[in-house]
Amino acid sequence: MTFSRRHFLASAGVAGFAGLSGCTGRFGSVNSYLTPIMQPQNHNIVTYWCDVVMQQIRDQRVPPPRAAYNLAMPTAAGFLAANSILQTYDDPFGIGAGPRGADPEMAYGVAFATAASEVFQQPFIGERMDFANGIADGEAKSLGAAWGRQVGLKIVKMRTRDGSQPSKANYYLNRYQRRHDALQWTPTGPLYSAKPGPEFDSFSRPLFPGHGQIKPWTMGRTGNFRAAPFHDPASPEFADEFEQVRALGAADSRERTADQSEIALFWEDGPWGITPPGH
């Protein structure tokens, strides 16, 4: 049997990892997500900062919908800051041209960290210092840092009221239209968990029911990308899909292949995982 991260956590427990939040492991360390899958010569400023935020997703246990949002803002900010200096791609956000002679890598890192600090509520002081120490001092570095912060703050301001604001009762804000038919949502019952895997609060409220109303980054009408309506529970299509899920998902399934089992565990990714957006 391959000794995976899942097996280790299941045997060792996760209590010993409680102190990791806010302390990002460097590339090459056991805490780095990218170290096992990336050759050192391919490591760069983009992978550096992506590794930082993926570890934050793990350590703060950020749920998948919010993790996707938290990855989007910093990576967009970093790209826009560097691109405005390099002038390689079109600019759909009105960032404008960056200062001549500015270091695009420094701009990328500072813009990324500025946005990441907002969405993760984490200053990333050590990570910023490690990053900056890897770039030679000089006017280009100073110009890049100032421009990166300017772009990062602009992106944060632009997304301040984009519909992503958390709420303790967000389906009462007309973001979640409750159904009253056979497809109505029912809170998860008590003591529901997968072992090893995540545990769910008893009768928890819906997870980010208003997430689909967040202002998109680039696409126009979100309605063009909605999923098709769910099958009528009385339809043969529903019966066919239900039977497929039952047959493949049963604990003693004889239809599920070893590869399918591994894929399911990969996407389920608990406990203390990077969550699907990280993958």
C-alpha cells in the first residue's frame, strides 16, 4: 500500500498540525505543496506565492468556494501588475501602464501579497521578506514594489463590494431561493462524517448559497454558464443517475475500479487538505 498523506494523517491525527496556521513552509520543506511535484529549477515567483496561499488554504481550512475566490484575487493582481510593466497582453481592468524600468517580478509579488493579505486576513510578513530578499536592491526593485502595492490596492478596492461578503445568515438576504418541493435542501443530520475525512456540523446552514451571485472577473452574463436543471426525482433519468451513484459509491462496490477510488479520495481531500480549488 502506498503511504499517502491521507494515511499519515489518519494514523497520526491532525492535532499536531494546529500550530501551522500563519507559518508557511518554504519550498523544499515538508510543508510545501509544490516541492514533491516540481523540480527546483522550475520554481519561480509565481509558484512561490501560489505555494504560500495553498498552504494558507490548508492551515485555515478554507472551504472550496471561498478557496477559489481567495486564489483568484491575488493571482489576478500579480498578473496585472507585471503585465502593465511588460505590456504583453491586453488590460481589461484599466490598470494602465506601469512605470518604466520597474521590476515586473517585484511588482507581481507585492501586488499578489497585497491582495492575498486581504482575502486571507494574514499579513504574510515573513513571506514578503523572503521574497524581497531574493531580488537585487535598486531603483527597479523600488519602482516595482511601489507599483505592485498600487495595483494590489486597486484590485482590492475594485472587489470590495462584489457580492462575496460573508454573512452568518446569507440565505435570508434573498441570495438563496428556498424550494418547497421534493428537491428542497435539507440540513445535514447529526454525527455525519467520513473516516478518515472531514466532519460536518450538525444541521449546518448552506455553504455560501450566494456564491453564484459574485461579480465575475471577465465573463459577462453568468446565466450563460449555469448548470442544467436537476432531473425530476420521478423521472427515469433521475433513477438511472441515482443507481449509478449507488453502485459506484457503495463501500463494498464491485463496479468501482481502484483508479476511481483513488480519484474520489483525491477530490475529497480531507482532513487538512488543500481543497479542490488547490488541486
